[in-house]
Amino acid sequence: MTRLACICYDSSWQRKTGAAMGINLLTSKVDLSTRTIAKHSVEIVRGLVFAIKDMPGEAPSNSQMVIDTLYHVVRVCNEAELRKQLEGAAPSLHYLCGLLLLETCSQIATVREVAKEALDIISEVTQIPLTELLLPVRDRLLQPIWSKPLRALGFTMQIGHIDAVTYCITRNPPLIEIDDKLTRILHEAIGIADAEDTALLGGKATHKTMAPLTHLRVVCVQLLSAALANPHFAAATYNQYRQRALTVYFKLLYAKAPEVVEAAYKSLKQVMLAQGKLPKDLLQNGLKPVLMNLADHRKLSVASLQVSILSATLYGFQRRADQFVLIGSRSSPRTLDELLQGRDWSEAGRSLP
């Protein structure tokens, strides 16, 4: 088993997959004792995770076999009854959880998703709540994240860190509390989502640089959405963060990347369903660009039309599209007041697809 785990670090993808096949055979087809597999579980998991990290850019057809082998080993080695039988002879369960939790901030999206699924499997087979499993080892993940500002990191590292914090917030119960460290990350996420492309890129935008930037904006919106959904974040202390986040959502409805628009749309819908009503001045500022776009045909394009329809649908105006265009041609603060006065936004939100 040790030899196969070592081959997972070989530079050749073929040898890596060969090692994964060997591990799969020994753990599922050969009559090898589960105790033996459990004793080698950490080195096997570490080797398979490295193989997934070192996967070629275009995922090979047999990459899923490596991932499935990792899931199988994690499941076999952590069954509740086996843990009782080993009585400390196997490597610590917390050590394995810490190893996988650390990978939830990986720069590679596939590795992050595999680590999260493996942790879910451990929680399922051990019958221990996930937060209880991860609480003793959470500092292994969080200390490096808290130690540096996001802007000091590359885009892919920023994405990994933000996605990991979102993962921690969305556990039930949350793995981290809302404190000064978390609010600093939220403040940075708002700044990144709100910043212009040129300010973040520091140069000319290209397709190669825009792809990670788009993904970064999406994970920032997802982090803010997760924080706003946390009941503790409803306290008056965090009103400023809530207002800024909602303002950014409206702004991102006009982003060029459809993934960013979709993320902002989902987050706004979530807030509408949770709160029922949003501040009137915030809605006025958010809806005004929609009305202005509809009023001036010279500003209309496929992208602006999509955003305008999306925003109109978000606020329940789809049944009165012709009236909405007319209102847009003569929009004024008074007209917007009349539109917003007394409307039940939660009812509009529940009618969305």
C-alpha cells in the first residue's frame, strides 16, 4: 500500500492512474483486511489528493476513477464499527479531517469539491455531525486565511480562500463565528466585487485574465450571500455591510459576465425572500439604470436587454412590460416612489423560477 501511495506522486499521469487502480483493487477486490487499509489511510488519501491536484489541464477520461477510489478508501476506513475495533491503532480521524479540510481552499476547483465530498462521506459513515468533526482542526484552514489580506494573493488563491470561508459559514451549525476576522474578509470581498476590472487586473484585460477574475467575483458574491443568510448577521452592528452588499448586487446585475449576473440575481432573490422589503432608496438606485436603459433605445444591446428583463422579473414587473417601458421613458423620483410604495417584494420573489 505504501508503494502504491508513493507512485501517486510520479510525474506521469499514467503511473498515477495505475497506482489508483492498484489501490482500488486492493481495497475492493482483494481480501485485504480493513484494519490494514485503515492503517495506511492517511498516506493513501494524501497520495490520491496529490494525483488529483496534478491532473493534466484537460481532465482525462479516467480521472473520475481516481476520485472514486479516494471516496471508497475514505468510506471503508472510517466506518463507525471499525473505528471502535481499532481503538486508536489507526491514524487519528481528526488528522484525516484536517488534511481534507485544508484542501477546501485549494487553488483547483476539482480538489476543493472532492475534499468537501470526502468530508461529507466521513460524517455520514462515522455518524458524527460535520461541524463537530471539523471544529478541532479548523485552525489549520483558517489561520493562513486570516494571516494575509486577499489582495496580497493571486486570483486563484483568493478564490480558494473565499470559497473555503463560504464553506465554513454554510455548515450547520456554522464552523466559524462572525467576528472581526470574518468581517475583514467580507469587507475585502465587497471591495473586490465592486472594483473595476482595470483596478484589479492592473493592466489590459484579456480572455486569460478575465476568466479567473469572473470566477473571483462569483465566489465573492457567494460569500456575501452566505453571510447575509446567517441570522447573526442580521444584527444592527452589521447594517453597513448589508447595505454595501446589496448595492454591489445591483451593480453586478450590469456586469458583462453572465455568471456574475446570475450570482447577483440569486443573491438578491434570496434577500427578497428573507426580508420581504428592501430600503426604498436602495431600490430606487437599483432600478433607475433599468428604466434609463429601457427609455433610450440607443443604449440598448443584447446584454442590456437581458439585464433589464432580469431586473424587471426580479421585482415582479413581467406582467406589465409595456407599462414598464412607458414608465421608463418618463422616469422620475416621484414615479419610482409610486412603484415602490407598499409593494410586497417577498411575494414577487416567490413567483420567480
